[in-house]
Amino acid sequence: MKNISIITDGSCDIPVEVIKKYNIKIIPLHFQFEDNIEYGSGRKMDNEEFYRRLKDGEIAKTSASSPSSAMELLKKELEQGNDVICIALSSSLSCTFNNIRMASLELLDLYPNCRITVVDSGTASMAMGMMVIKACMLREENYSYDQIIDHLNENKHSYHVEFYVNDLQHLARGGRLTPAIAKIGSFIGIKPILSVTEAGTLQDVCKARKTSGAIKKIKERFLASKVEKEMVCILHSNTLDKALILSEDLQLEQSFSQVIIADIGPAIGSHTGPECLGLAYIKL
């Protein structure tokens, strides 16, 4: 039986140690500030600097993974004789899925004895990241290629993420709020709590006043849901102290096999801004 390579894109926000543990391959996404210097592949920027620049008022723009970037990584895995499963950012949020799909179709003509399946995760950030981790866990349990694909397609709507946005101006720049509403909301301390729908789009599920109210609301909604205890993720954008407190609170309420704390990277953070906090989990 061939080796199965698990690939995803740079919006997954999976912690580095988990990427190394499961040998996950990442197709990079790119971003740039107003100086037009592109980051993402050869040129890197750590999250601390990225969010510092956002807080200083700079605007970051992201771009989807190109077919050529996807092809480069996919081809490398195929040349090693591996079959490939690639889990990509929701096609309703980005053209990354379609670009990777285009690359895969071209490569299948060149490598007819190999398999590539590109899965539209229908979600983002660590909800998608948890799908990737689950695929790796199934691979370690000797599930077949088809069994892993079937599991992903049958369960992908169970992977859920909710997070609050600290600064509404980032949503306004992305066209999800008018500048006037963003200014008023910021002035009175409104913190929208966002989620990804089953259609793969972003929606406002509720609102809270102030950061403490938003964290309380996210925690309450999570504890009211029936969730798989195997894995839960706390995601944050440069607010690790709050993520650690939330982790301790959750473990006091319920016992989870593993609690993953993940940084929100530039691909998602460009749109949400710094000091966001959220939860990703698997609904039963």
C-alpha cells in the first residue's frame, strides 16, 4: 500500500510542533503590507511582528495559494510515490481550493498511477486544522486512503469554530462592515462573535460587550454544545495570556484528551486583526 501524504494550506493555523509530529505539508499563502514586500514562501514574518504592524495601523493584504505553488508541493509528493490528500480552506472564503484543484487535475494526467484528492474543508483556521490532524490520526490507525476521504466528507460539517473580533476596523476593511458601523461599534465596545456556516461562509452568530463578555459568551456557547472530548483547540491572535486562562477554565469544566493552543496566522489574522480569541471543536 502506498504512503499517504497529508497536505493543507497556510490558513490552517496548526502549531509547528503538531505539523512536525504528523509530517504535514503546507502549501503557503501569501500576504503583504503597503510596502508591497511579499511574505509566505521564501520570506517569513513571525506572528508577533505581524500583529505589531497591524496594531500600528498598517494594512495587510492576503492572496490565495497559486496553482504553481500547489503544483510544486504536490509534484514533489507524487514523485516520491505517495498518494495525496489535500484539505483546503473553504471555497466560499477563498479561491485557494480551486487553485489547488486545478493543479491536481494537471498533475493527475502526468502521474496516472497516483491519487490526489482535494477536499473542500468548508471551514477555516483550526477547524480546518483539526480536520487535517484527524486525517493524520486515521492514517496512523492504518485507515485506507478511501476510508480517510469518506470520513472527511461525511464529518466535515462537524468541525466548528467561533471567535470574537477585537477591532471592527479590520472587518470594515474586508468589506464585512461599513466603516460607520465599525466606528460606532468600536466606540461602544461591541465584540461580534463570528463562525463559519455549513455553506463555508462567515457569519455573525451573536454580539457581546467588551472582551470579558465575548470570552464568556464563547465559553457558554461551547459548554452548551455536545462536543467530542478527543480534541479541542483555543485559537488566538497574539493574546496567549487569555488563551491560557480559557484553557484552564475549560479543563475545570470538562476533561479533554488534548487541548491545542494555536496562533492565528497572517492568512486569517489579516482579516480579523490582533487580540482575537476563539474555540474550534468537533460537534457531535
